[in-house]
Amino acid sequence: MGVEGCTKCIKYLLFFFNFIFWLAGGVILGVALWLRHDSQTSKLLILQLGDQQAPNTFYISVYILIAVGAVMMFVGFLGCYGAIQESQCLLGTFFACLVILFACEVAAGIWGFMNRETISKELITFYDGAYNQATIGKENVSAAKTVLQVFHETLNCCGKGDLISIFMQHVNELCPKMSEPLDTLKSSSMNCHVKLRELFSDKLYLIGIAALAVAVIMIFEMIFSMVLCCGIRNSPVY
């Protein structure tokens, strides 16, 4: 025999939430692997201009997500097994793992919020360096044009949005053939600064939604695991 009454209901609720948590870990792991191998970001982040490598701060965040997804799947399995077996030891270990994961998620969220513009700013700086070198530089012009070609074709953009780059879009070979005519009015929304901000803001927004959903699930799981653990301890059959 095991726990009875409301505690038994808590047991199955905990199992359900842990199963959702395990699935969420799989989703986060899948999303992180997709972000790592996404063609747009991969093409941009492997670029190299002379001895300068494209910023890889984004990949650091992705590797952290991969680790978090794998740990979540393990912890979710631990919670499911502990709930079904009604094991105080497993539930206590599960609760401790949840507290650590929750603290890490809060710390990562604060860091991500404070540095949310860093990734796009670093790539914009890298792009501007290549653009200036290709248009007015005297060294490594060919390498700079190759870098710009990847940016322009990947993002379907060109220039920095200023008057000089708007003029350059019409007179040189650096810009790709746009799906629509690129006039002066449209160039402000087609410049690469805007496209780079949109590219990473969309991905960070997706990560933020996933992290918020997981945090809510973790709070419920911590509550249920403690209630179940106390119910097991107070149950007359133990």
C-alpha cells in the first residue's frame, strides 16, 4: 500500500508535471540544437575577416541551453520515478535538483536580460568593419567582400542605412538582387543593422517564452514534491 487520499492525488499530479517537465527538456534540447545548426546564424557566425572571427557569444548561450535541456530530461525522469515509487530519497534529490536548476535559470535570465543587445551589437560591429573595409579600405578588400556577400545573401539586406550606404547600394556589386526593388524609402528597413537585430531578437524571444513556461512548471513541481514527501513521511504505512 502507499499514500491515500489527497496525497495520492498529489502523487499523480507530480508524475504528470514531471512528464511535462521531461517533455519540455526534450523541446529545449531540440530547439537548442536547431539554433546551433540554423543555416542563417551558422553562416554568419563562422565568418572570419583576416584574423578577426565573428562573435560567438550566441553559441555560448546555445551550449548552455543544450546542457539545461539534457539535465531537465534527467531530472524529469528522476521525478517521475520517485513519484511512482513514493521514495523520499528520490523526491528529496529531485527537489534539490529543481532548486539548483531554478536558481541557474533565474541567474541566466538576469544575465540574458542585461546582455540582450550584446549579440546583435557585436555582429553589427563585425559587419560594419567588413563594410568599411570593402568600400574604402585598401587591404583584404576581397576577403571583406566575401564576408559581406554572406551577410547580404543570408539576410537579404545591404548597407547600414546611412546616406553613404544607401548610395552604395545602387552603384556597386556588394548588394544582392532583392526580391523587391530597393529604393531610398525601403532601404531604411532593408539595411543589415535592422535585419541583424530582428534575427537575434526573434530567437531570444523564443528562448524567453520557453524559459518562463519551464519556470512555472518547476514552481509547481517543487510544491508538489514537498507535499508528497511530507505525505509519505506521515503515512501510517511507512
